Amino acid sequence: MQHTLGWIGLGYMGNPMTKNLLKAEYHVNVYNRSADKAAPLVDAGAVQLASPKEIVEKSDVIFLMLSNTKAIEAVLTEDNGVLEADLHSKIIVNMSTIAPDEAIEFAKMIEEKGGTYVDAPVSGSVGVAQTGQLVVLAGGDEEVVKTLKPYFDVLGKETIHFGPSGKASAAKLSINLLLGIVGQGVGETLLLGEKFGLEKEKILEMISQSGMNTPLFQGKKDMYRNEEFPAAFKVELMSKDLGLVKNEVDRMEGIYPLAEAVNQTYREAKENGKGELDMGAVYLELKEKNQR
């Protein structure tokens, strides 16, 4: 069975992900609070609708890709929001990054209205979204996840089912902790080498040829080279996710020194005006600190 798809949230990630579904010849209804962001997708064949409620009414599977919990709550509970529609036989797929307990709460809200909820945040940023090479982290009923697999296969290269709702959100925070640590580690490595008097270009080549080379590093190498950081994954979003990690660590009374350190660094980078830059701009934050 081919479903009619709905997509709410057409930002940095939602836009290319929706484009890929359209390229795969799925029928996609779209909604974004800033309506002008839908124009390129309408040109590509999407149908723009006026509200989240209308998206639900005219779609079978509805994807949410929003920046934070507040935005999700608004889309669900505002006038003409998702929860005002009849959710029976509808699947709501939340691909946003939120805390595990928030995912569980949203699942309860949807299910109390007769709908089915899956949390499916993704690992990967804009470039990976454009090429359909994301890793989809799924939480929810296993059979429902299997039903969604054809769509996930368009959006990503792999789908990993972690268990019930909330588990995928936990997985996303776990992988984004590693992402933040690696980002800060590269920045510190470059700055230490430069302090030793090494040429930056040779440090970049050394990392590229070492066992520490990663697709992430290769994707950002020119940013470090040029010290220009156009956003693929914004500092402010990385900081938001690391703040969620910090909250979970505090709740569990765990000892995670690197989580504490990167949370502070990215938060300070955001506070010091780098929030709209790519997360690699943590290098600039560290560079400024070392010049004081």
C-alpha cells in the first residue's frame, strides 16, 4: 500500500528530505509556519496545505521535522494543530531531536487521540540528507516501523530500530554526544598543532591519512582550512542537543566529563555569536579563548 505522506517542518533538514520523497514519486503534502519555504517543494510536485490539521486530514503518514520541543508542542496543540484532527489510522513520525521522556509524552498524546506514534530522529546533517544517506533511528511498534521502511529507505541508508518510543531519542542524544566530542576534538587538535608552529594544511593532511579520518572530518575540512563555517548543522542546534544530554546525565547522576566539557564549549560558542554557524565553528570559539 502506498500512503499519502504529509511533512511538517521545511527547514535545513526537512526541505531536502521532502525533496527526496518527491523524487521517489511519493505524493507529499507539506506545511511550514513560514509558508514561503514550501515554494521550491511545490515546484517539485508537493501540495502545500494551510495547517497541521489539514496535513493530518489529507495524509496517512505525517512526518515532523522541527527544531525543538516547543515547536513540536505548538504544531500538536495550536489551533488547527495535529491533535484537532481525527488521528485514527494515522501514523505520526517525529524525526526531531528531543529528550526521551518528551518522545514518550508525545506518543501518549497521539495515542490517546487514536493515532500511532513513531520517533525517528536521524543521524546526519544537510549534505547527507540531500543524498539520502541519513541513518534513521527508530522507536515505536516494530510492525509500524516495518511499514515505514520504504520511506525511511528513501531518506537514509540504514534504519535501526531501538525499541519502544523514547529509545530512538535516547540513541540520537548518544550519537550527538559523540558528534560534539569529535567536533571539539578536531578543533583542539588543529589549534594545538598550530601552537606548535605546524602548518594547518599539513595537520589537515595528517588527520586525513590517519586512523582518525572520518566522513565528518572530510565534510568539514574546507571549513577548517578557510575558517568559514556555512551551516550544515548549526552550533545552536548542537548546543541544544548537548543541553538535553546534560539534563539526562544530571537526572541519572552519571559521571560524563566529556559531556560536561562539550556542553559548556558549544553553549559558549552560541552565546558568543556563533549560533548560526556550522558546529565546526567551535574551532573559532576555542581559537578566541586561546588568544586571550
